[in-house]
Amino acid sequence: YITANQESKIEYITVENSNITGLNYVGGVFGSGKVSRATVRNSNISGNNRVGGIGGLQITAHGKNELEALLVEKSVIQGTGEEIGGIGGYINYMYQDNIKHAEVIECTILGTTANSNKVGGIAGYSGPIKNVSVKDSYISSKGSQVGGISGQSASAIWIAFVQNTEIEGYSEVGGIAGKHATNIITYTYNNAKVVATAHSAGGVIGYLNNIGMTETNNVSQIANTYVTNSTIQAPEKVGGIIGASEEPLLGTGEKYRRILVEAKIIANDEQTASLGIGNRKEDSTKFVDTYVYEYSTINGNFVSTQNDTFTTNQYASLDDLKSQSFYTSKLKWGSIYNYNILVENKYPILNYAYLPEQTGIDLPTEPGEQGITTNSVLPQLT
């Protein structure tokens, strides 16, 4: 593979129909470095730790969009160890704007052993991520911390989407991030099948590590985000937004706001199943300007009949979902979303020039039809 130091950058490169194998720091373009305008297609990349479709370890210069226009398509990225991602195994967290405009399409991303933690559609472990998408892909690990965008996120994720993708792991599995700590997840959406074979599966975050969070320190946030047409499943700690939160949300609740959920929740333990936070149902009352589709289900029963803690005025009807005023007045989303696609019976898409092409997610047509199909019996990862 190619190695690039912090002072050099690879540009305008395409890798196709290749088999790339190594131990650690393995990538379709380089082992460690930075790149702009690179494509990897119809290739197989495999290694142990820090394996990525573009690079094993991706480094950026402070304040510069050094990783942009990246595409990994119809490829398999797999590792036996930790930090495996569709774009990068480990995205350096010490710099700003680490990724700009990156796509993963029709890829399989695998962690093949129980030690394969931190596996993600874009990054296994990540700093700030912006303008990225994962579409029509399969992300699976026998380990923990598995996410549609990032396996373990140490910073912000914003302006990103995951569409028609299956995400599976042992525990801490999320539609956007498997494990998340500080900073914000905002302006994201996903429709996915999210499965944890042990515990902690969430529509946005599998496991929120909010230990020591105050109003000003170790702050985490979720805002302006939706999880729709999704199925979220685990034996216990299953949430439409968060599978498990280490500590209760802050009392003000303002950190978690403007969220929409339309999903099927499947859990063995209904006491830790919720359209909000699986292990902390009571904290659903702390979400601000947050709504759940009234025909979302928990083990096949409409949320309105379950012992969840969302109030009736937080239920959204199908007519609401079809109306622009619902998104702008109730959810209070602004111009970052494009509502023109509502006439096609699809949810709003992100209105951002650098984000890859979006086709939109279908609105439900009849009560109870939401959710990517999954079996009621939890699958076993082999």
C-alpha cells in the first residue's frame, strides 16, 4: 500500500478489481495518510486492526478539508481485529473537518471475530465527520460498537445519512454510531435494520457514554435527526433513539431535541424497550420537540398501547408526516432540510450541496407497515 506523511497528500486515484491484504493499517489506497478525490470499486480489503476502504489510518491537517470526494463502492472490507470502516479504520480525531463528501455504496464491512470492536460504515473510530453517506450496505461484526456511520464516535457527526442498510453486532449497535460520548449528532437520518445479539441497539446510538456529563463538560447532544422505516432489535436495551444510556439524561433535556422516530422495536425484555431510550424509558419525557409515529411498534403492538413514556401529544400521524408544517413548526427543522420531496411521499432530505445524491426514504402507507423486515428470532452471527 501507499504511505503518506502529514505533509503529503494523494489525489485523483482510482483502485478497481483489487485484492489487498495486510496485517495492520490496511487500506484500498494507503495504509496511513490523507487523500482527496479517490475511488475504490469492486475490491476486497482485509487485515487485522485499522482496516479501511480508503485508508487504515487517515490523517488530516488542522482546519483543512483534506479528505473529500471519496467513494467506496461494491467492495468488501473486513478485519479480524479492531477499527474497521468503509472509508477509514481510524479517522484521526485531533483535527477539524476530517471528512468532507464521502460515500459508501453497496459494500460489505465485516468484523470477523469477537475482538472486532469499532466497526462502522464510514469509520471504525472517528473524530468529526461531515457530509457522508452509506447506502445499500451490510455492516456486521461479532464484536461490539458497530454503527452505520461510526463504530465509536469521539466527536461530532453532522450532515450524514444511512439508507437501506443492515447493521449487526454483539452489543452497542446504532443506526448512526455504535458508541458515542461527547459532542453532537445532528442533521442525520437513517433507515436501517439494527440488530444487537446481546444488548444495546439504538436507532441513532447503541450506547451513550454520558458519564460525568454536565451542562458544560463532557456534553453530548442529538438534534434535528430522524430514524424512519427502521427495525431495531436486541434481547434487551432497545431504543428508537438510544439503546442504552449509562446515566440519566440531564434534567433540562435541551441537549436532545427535534427528533423523529418511526420504527419497529423488537426485544425479549419489554421493560428495556422504548421508542426513546431502551434502558431509561422515563427519560423520554426529557426529549424536546420530539415525536414518534403513532403506529410505531414494540413487539408488534402500537406504541400507544405500550408502557412507554411518550405522551399523546408526541405522537405523529400519517397526515403529519406528509405535511411540511409538521417539520418546520413542530419539529422546528429549518432550511437545512429540503421538503419538496414530500410530494413523492418521501421524508425530507438534507439540503446541502456537498452531500452525495439522495433518493429519500418512503413515508409509511398504512399503519404498521414501517420497518425493514427482520425475523422475530434474533439472528446468530457466525
